[in-house]
Amino acid sequence: MASTHDNTQKMSEEMQQIIDHARELVDATSGELDDRVKAAREALKERLDSSKSEYCDLEKQFLGKVMDADEFIHVKPYYAIGGTFIGGLLLGWFMSRK
């Protein structure tokens, strides 16, 4: 579970860096007077705001699913082991077919 949390933390930090770079780009072009630049800045700003909220929603959903899966594995470990074994057999069978 710690590995999942570390990966999630890294992904979150990387996404935040991307958003910060895009905001810096918007701020750097604030002195431009061209209409195309203004329109592009506004579109980028709107997309940043919407993507940030969508990212937060997806992150919450993902973490909820991870927690549910972790709880299921702790409650019924033999079901998880059996399901993984059957999945591995099916995957091996499909990969070995010609």
C-alpha cells in the first residue's frame, strides 16, 4: 500500500508541476497585445481550471478504488489469490495460442 501511495504522490506532484508551468506561460504572455495570444491565454486558463478539478475528482475516485481493493484482499485473501491464479492461467493460455 505504501508503494501505491508513493506512486500517487509522485503523479500528483508531476501534475502540479505541469499546471504550474502552464500558469507561468499564461503569466509570461500577459503583456502581449495580440488578440490571438489573448484568446489562447484565456482558453489555456479555462482548460487549466477544468483539468485541475477533473484531476482532483479522478484522484479521489482512484484512491477510493484502491482502498476498496485493499480492503477486499484483506477480508478475502483466498479469493484474490484464486482470481489472480485463474487470470494468470487464462493470460498464459491466450499468449501461447498460435
